[in-house]
Amino acid sequence: MNRPFLDFQSEIEVQVLNGSDMGQILHSNVACGNSARHICKQMRSTVCNVIVNNKYKFSLLIDESTTITKLATMIVYVRTSFDGIKPVTIFSDLIELRSSNATSILSSLPQPSRLF
């Protein structure tokens, strides 16, 4: 629902009111963030393994942007088509750049092992 991890505690309280046994541990926004990062890593790995194992053609789309705090970032997407269906674009990574020149962007590109 695009809510911050700080709302995680109130979500647990709602589930308890609904009768769910939520246990006593891992109720912090930090634990929520760690869980989300782990799930993201596993999902990225699964999708990339499907692409590689089935030898699907893919392309990388890279876009450089600047945050409101003037931080240069690079967004990496993977674009592919599964079994000839309509192409899909999948978010892969958001990378902080030291600067926005070509050398910095090239050196910041993820290694294939990080993408796949």
C-alpha cells in the first residue's frame, strides 16, 4: 500500500484486533525493512534465473535522476518478454552515484552477479 515501515506497528495492532496471533518478536520497522529487502532479493533472483535459464532476450534500461536533496541516483530496469508475450519492464536496482559524469555512471553499473 506504499506506506512507510513506521506504520508496521499499527498494522500489527490491527491484525491482533482481527484475531491473528502475531507473536512477540520482529515487530519493529527495522525488522520489517530487513524482511522486505530479503523478499526483494529472492524475487529478483527468481525472475533473473527464469530469464537466464530460458535464454530469454533482455535489455537493461538505465535512467539517471537527482533526488530532492541533490543526490545523484541511477535506476536500473530489466526489460524482457516471457514466451513471446508483451514485453515487461522490471525494476532491478536503485544505485547512488558519486557524481553524474559518464565515468561514475559506468563504474557504478551493477555487476551481472548483482543483477542476476
